Amino acid sequence: MAEDDSTLEPSELARARALLARPKPVRRFWPVLTAAAVLALVAIAFAVAMVLAPPLKREHLTASTPDSPSRDEPAEAGVP
């Protein structure tokens, strides 16, 4: 008896092997796409907030009082 002689149909044998094989994992791209979209929106929101935020004031409040000397004028020696 030759190897090709079999009582099983080759198509049915292939179908049985396909049914017994492990299913291929499904790759989902929606979670990755959603995360990328959220991060892009957060980055744009931070950029808009940085552009629209008022500038920081770095001078002291005492420097703007009328009794204090101006920054352009040198302070006199002995004068508080």
C-alpha cells in the first residue's frame, strides 16, 4: 500500500488540522490610536495654556514704591 492511499479525504484532513490549530491573535489598533489622540490633545492644551498664560512678574513690590530709588539711579551712600 502506497503512502498516498488513505481512507481520509485530504480536504477533510486539512479542515480538521485548521480547526485544531490555535487561532491567530487579533491585533487591535483602537486602544493605541485612542491613547495617541488623547496625548496629542493634552499636548495641544498645554501649548495653548503656555501661550495664553500671563508673563511672570519678577520684580519685588518694594521696587515700585515712590520712596525707593529707581533701578536706573545709583543709590546714594549713607541714604537708606
